[in-house]
Amino acid sequence: VAAVKNVKNPITLARLVMEKTPHCLLVGDGARNFADECGIERTPTEQLVTDEARAEYAQYCSEYGRAVSALFNKPHAGAAESNAGRDSHTADEATANEDAANTAPQPAPHRPVHAETTLSHDTVGAVAYDAAGQVACATSTGGITGKRVGRVGDSPLLGLGGYADSWAGACSVTGHGESIMRTMLASRVVSNMEDGQDPSAAARAALTHMYTRVEGRGGAICVDTQGRIGHFGTTEAMAWAEATGTLPPGPQASGSAPVVRSGVENGDGYASVP
Ligand code: ASP
């Protein structure tokens, strides 16, 4: 689902679209009407928009290009000023992107995160592999703070913000939606796994492609058809957690306790000014 308001759990609604309609994507009023039909209560806007989010919006709406650049684009010396509004396409930019595609990313000294860029991440993603060998993915986001009304990012779009195919694997991604769309990030990760790459290598290769091809940064989590888990990120921080274990099906599942590991991907040199 995309551009839908007053829904507390959009992934629950997305699952209902999958299970109860012949469609893959519902947006806006149509999605909200379908939620009403399914008995999903309307959550008041005041409960979904926090004071922190309002303050962040006030800070970001005047500097969207700069925020996106600092968070998600390839770092350049002096990038904060020169990259404002970089989503517009110019011949120069196209040439720069072609050049970038021929340049391998160079790990470089760490640059501290700017205080004003640390708030804007709210994307959550999950991938799962079950006892029958089926895989699934889910991605939910509020988008990028300061975006234009009507802008749909990668997260709700199949193959971009997430992709799952039980013959190949599943992936959920985060990062600069416009870069993710231009490089079909989630399906690229899944294709890499289908071609035999280890999941973390598959995520790294796809994110490296996005970085070199369109100068965008992001992160991915994935699982392959053997249940092997992978993750990689080119932003300054992406938190992840894994749980593995065998649980019988059903809501009251009890079985061997899941093993839980967690950590933070730290950009591996991609997030620093070369
Ligand atoms: N990918 C999301 C978007 O562009 C943002 C994010 O993952 O933080 O809407």
C-alpha cells in the first residue's frame, strides 16, 4: 500500500491486499477504503505524528536536498551545499553518474554524522524463511522527511523496497528511494542470490552498484533459499537483528528458543568523504 493515511500497521493492510484481492498495490483513498472494508480502525493523525516528527519536519522542509544528500548520496567534499536539489536531472549530472560508475568506492576517514541528519530514519524491514522453505519480506516507512506530497518512494513497490521469491530468496531495503528505484535494489539483491551469491555478498554487490551507478546509499537485509541470512549497508548506520530457530506453526508457537544476534552496519567506508 502507498500514500495511505490513518493506518497504524500498513504491513497488515498490505498483507490483506495480497490475501483478499487480485491486486499487488492499492494507494490513497482506495487503500483507505479497502482498510475500512476489512475493519481496520482509523488511527487519528495525532497518534501517528509525534511532536518530534513535527519538529523534524519544520527543520527539514526547507532543506530537503541537503538532508537527502547528507544521508543517502555519495559523500563529496563540500557536498552539503553543492548537492542541494540534486534529484533534478541534468546533462552534467548524467555525465557525473557515468564517471562514477567507472570508479570503485574508496573507503575513507570517517566523517561524523551531522546532528541534523540523525533523525530522519524510520524505515523498518523484515525478511523471513519458514520451515517449508518459503520466504517473505515486508518494508514499512514514512518516507523521507520533507518529501513532496504525493511522492511515493521505493518501500511499497515490489522489486524496489522489497522482493520475495521462494525460488530465489527475499530482501528488504532502506535508503534513498529515488536511487533504489533507479537501480531496482531489492530485486537486484535477490537476483544476485539466485545467481549463487552468498546473501551478504549479494547485498554488498547490489548496494555497491547503486553507489557507483547513481551515487545513492542504503542498506539491505536478505535471506536465501537455504535460510542463510545477509545484510549490508552503505549509510552511516543501519541496525539489524537476526533470530533463528525452529518453531511449530500457530499463534501460540513454542519450540526451541530463537537465537538472537544484532548489530549495526556502519557504511564500511562508503559513508565517508573520500
Ligand atoms: N527508502 C525510504 C524512502 O525513500 C526511506 C528510508 O529507507 O529511510 O522513502
